[in-house]
Amino acid sequence: MKAERLVILDWDTMAYNAEELSPKRFAPLACRMDVYGLTKPEETAARIGDADAVICNKVLITREIMEQCPNIRYIGILATGYNNVDLAAADERKIPVCNAGSYSTDAVAQLVFSYILDHYEQTARYIRAVKEGEWHTSRTFSYFPFITQELAGKRLCIIGYGSIGKKVAKIADAFGMKIAIATRTAPIDCPYPLITVEEAFTQADVLTLHCPLTEQTKHLVNEIRLAKMKPGAILINTSRGGTVDEQALADALNTGKIAAAYLDVIDKEPMTAETPLNGAQNCFITPHIGWTPHDTRARLLDITEANLKAWLGGKPQNVVNCV
């Protein structure tokens, strides 16, 4: 069975160039397939048109879009998050919304530890110093003006204990870090001590966020909590930008209240010159790359293709709404 017409609305969010990953893999699953690099909000309804299957990453599929495109029977999300889709409207129309959960667990945990190692090992700083000739003039065989520290014994507090939080904890365990977990729902058989969010801020040498963005977690990191952190602590955010009050974090960094922040997500993406964290002291920002290793995105496409096939076979999988 095939979809009558499949529309992919924002393929450019999946592949940086045409040679890297191709949407052609979806073509056999539809009588007709239309692929767009990016789609503006005012273009969405016209591009979907009479399509019965839609795949997108960040394009908003609102109630109004569904009303204007009554043939939609399936929405596939090229991501774990699905807040770009009006689930209530999809429920009313019995449209399954299918996501790709946990595809990036290893990749995001890997990025978290690249941050932690960068901070405590100062590798990039030392490589830069060697390139600039500083080792050439060293009085001794070993040149170590930048203080490095062992991870063993450092206290890692993890807020959110889903698949990524669990993976980060497992890696930290191998390094001999002291791990504590703050999570809304007490996990079963958690091998690490459970603490409150407030305790996480006061106890952490490294505080890393792995929670969704909700009304409860918006600005979870704020002026009051940052003031309670150790001066040598670092903050890591690979979850959602909105969990951090960016002005409060910039102030905390610029006044030395905490040692550093490593962020892969910010409130408004892509970053603009107006971002409060732009130029903040010891603030290290990567451009939302946690999910982007090539094999990670290939896995995401495998899941998205399998989701579409399952729907075509009458047994939708990874459905996030109440259909």
C-alpha cells in the first residue's frame, strides 16, 4: 500500500547538502512525493494541499492547517519533540502523529561529555597554546599553565532521567563521578541517589539538563537558583533553550557566580546578536548539533521510514497522540 501523496516540508533540516542524505528512500512509499527544503508558515497549507501524508521536523501543523488540508491522514515527525503539531486537532481528525523517540540518546550524551572534558581537561586551550608556539619557550618539558582536574569524585547532578539522562549517568559512572538524579517521577530501581531540583543546584559541580520544556520547567535555571550554585560549577543544557533564563545566566557568568556554561540549545534559534548570552564570559555555545552526527540522522530516517510503513500497513507505531 502507498500514500496517495506524500509531502516532506523541511528536508534541509535533515541534510546539509544533497549528497549527504537523500529523501529518495521515501519515494517508493507514495504514488507522488513532493520535497521542500524549507517551508514558511504562509506556504504550509498550499504545499500540503491534497496530501494524505506529511513529514516535517519543525513546520507548524496547526488546527487551521488541518482545516485547510482535510486530506491529511498521517503526520510523521523528523524528531523526538512534537510540539509543532496541534495534537488535539489531530485527535479530532483521527490523524496519527508519529515521532522518533530516543534516536539521539548516544549522540547527545556524547556531546555532554565533550563539554565536561573540555572544561576539566582544557584540551582545546592547550592545543591552541601549542599551535601558537607557547610550548617552544617552556622552561620545563611539561607546559601546564591552565589548571586541569580529574572527573573522578566530581558531583554530577542530572535533572531529568529519561533515556539521555540515564546514558549520561552511565558514562559518568565509568569516570568515577558522584551522580545524583533530580526527576519529576521517581524511577524504579535507580542506582543513584534521588535529590530535589533545589539540591541539584546547590550540590553540583556539573549540572546537566535533560528535561522537556513545559510550563513547570520554563526558566528552571533562573537568578535565584544560579545564585545557589558553587562558584566553580558548570551548567550544561542540551534539552531546550527555554529551560534557561538567558539574561540571568549571562549575569551569573559575567559576575563569576558560576565557572562556565555549555549550551547546545538557546531560546531563539538560530542565534541572533540580541541573544543575552552572546559574548557572555565563559559561555560556550554549539549550534544545536547534539542530534546531528551522520549515523544519528540516518537512524532517525530509518525510524521515520518505518513509522510511515507501519501506518501504510494499518498498524501505526510511535504514535504520540490519542488516536
